[in-house]
Amino acid sequence: MQTYVETRIGSQNNAWIEISLGRLLANARAIRRAQGPLQGGLFAVVKANAYGHGLKEIAQALAAEAAYLGVSSIHEAVELREHGIETPIFLFGRVFSAELPAVVTEGITLCVSSLEEAEEISEISFSLGQKTPVHIKIDTGMGRMGIPARSALPVIEKISALPGLDAEGIFTHFPTAEKEDGVTESQLNDFLLLLEYLDRKGIRFRYCHASNSAASLKIKSPALNLFRPGLLLYGIYPDASARERIHVEPVLTLKSRIIHKKPLHTGDTSGYGRDFVAEKPTTLGILPIGYSQGYPFTASGRAHVLYRGKRYPVAGRVSMDYIAVDFGEDPFKAGDEVILIGKSGSEVITAEELAQWAGTISYEIVTRLPTRIPRFYQ
């Protein structure tokens, strides 16, 4: 694991990410407290390279806190096992027959959205002399994966009887948990009714879960014994209203380094399309980061960066490997650090704000940060 000290002393990276594991753990505990006395266990969603924060390191930090770690690919699941993480791992999505033997052997918990999937997993598990833990997904309104709630009862009865499975869990997912439209409450009611019907038939589950980041702040039910945050763990709010319910701190800081000073006279231009035209003499600082490093092109002409506690605008278009920053008459020098996401003095640029400039969502901002940008953990 690379450390913050190594970043400061030995690194000559032109763009890098610093991750605070202390903030990560503090966020996890804040979300747990927000659950109240019905908190249950933490199901930490670390899919998509832990939302761009680094799968292995984030999972290792959360392993002792979490009852489950959630990933979205076989590669991620196997990587965690190869790094010695023994916390139960849940794989969202579907695994096809060619890949099932390897996953079953690793003891990964699988998602089941149909009887057909369950039968396939059962058959291969049974042939290997194993029982694979599965969580049955119920579609209460998301409209993607999952068994429709209205027809789930007979399907779950059949799945529960399959010999190669340990049907230890059942779950659903909310598409509008951040809204106060009553839909989430209606979905939860449908899910709880299904659990009630199953209970009458003697079918019970070790784990029942439904609450993503937004739902974890407002859904309270003794029937749910896992809560499933993703974005909030990383200190990013799923919706502005969530700021009123919980305080979390961003875990990720994105930095770059000025590599060139470019003085411009009045009327001089910079960048593709000559979109930036100097209205008066100014000096640009060139940063070696662009859309190939995940900095969004659509933030061109709107984004700002932080330098010594002050905001400076991005000048013109974001290009593949560079952006220009308009420093005006303020002094700076090549080699100085600039913050693109993070805090400098009293100023903060969040992933949410960068997403707003780019016309997208914060999820996309952080998950698109490529693995080739080095990450340093402290």
C-alpha cells in the first residue's frame, strides 16, 4: 500500500488521488448511528473499484466493520479473496454457467433473480459437493433484476428447496429513495408483506436488506437486518436533502501539478476551439489531467480548481490530457499542487459540485477515475 508520506517525498506524479481511510471509517460509523436501535449489520458496497476509491484498500479498511462486502464483477470478488479478505462477499448481477465453478469454489454469495438462475447454481454447486449461499432479489419497482414481488411466493418456495443452495438472504432495491413521493414506503410495504407470507410458510432468511445510501437515512424496520450504503460511505451525498440528516466527509481528494506557466496578452486564445479568449493580460497554469484521466469534458468553461485556498476557473475546453487554469495576476509556479476535488483552506470542491458543472451525477465522476491514477492512503 502506498502511503501519504511516500506521495510527498518520493512521488513525481502529475495527477494523483489521496484517500483518507479515517474518514471512511468515520462515515461508516455515522451511517450506523443514523440507523438507530434497528441498525443491523453493515453491507458495504465496494463495487466499481469502491466507487473509484480503490477496491482492495477500501475493502481491507472496512472488513472488520462490515457483515458483507458487495461487488459487481467476478474479477472484483476473486481479487478480494486473493488479498486475504475473509468477510463475506456478495456479487451483484448474474454469473453464467461457464464461470460458476470458479465462483462457487471461492465461496462467493450470489444474487438470484429467477428460478432458472437458482437451478443452474444449485446444479453446479451440488456437483462440486458444495452449498452456495444466495440472496434472492425481489423486484418491488426498480424494474431491472429480480423476481416480481407479485409472483415471488411460489418461485421462492421452489428456490428454497434446491439442494445446492443456502438461501440465506432476500433483498430489494429502491429507485427513488431520495424522494419524498411515497414510492419507497410502498415498495417497502410490498417487500415486508412478502416476508410475512413466507414466514407463514416457514421460509425465513438470515439476512433481509433493502436500504441503499438514501434509504438508510429514512427507512427503519425491524425486519431488515442489513443496511447497504454505497455513495455515503465515501462522503458523497446521494441527494442535497441528505445533508440535513447526516454529516459525512469526502474520502477522496484529486490533485494535479502545474507543469507550465503560459502568459497571455489581451485577445490571445487557449485550447481547442479557441474557446478561451483573454479579456486582459493573464497567466494560465497548465495541468496534466484531462478527460482521459476522468476529468469531465462537459465541465469545460464552468469548472474551477483550488489553489492555496482560492478558486480559479478552468480556461476553455478540457482536452484529453490537459486543462488550463486562469490565475489572472496571482503568483504561482510550475510544480505547485492544485486540487480538483477536495479542500483547500476554507474552500471545498466536492464530487457533487464537479458533477453539476459537468451535467452528470457524482457517481459517474468518481467511478470514472481510472486505476492508472495512483492512489495514496492515509
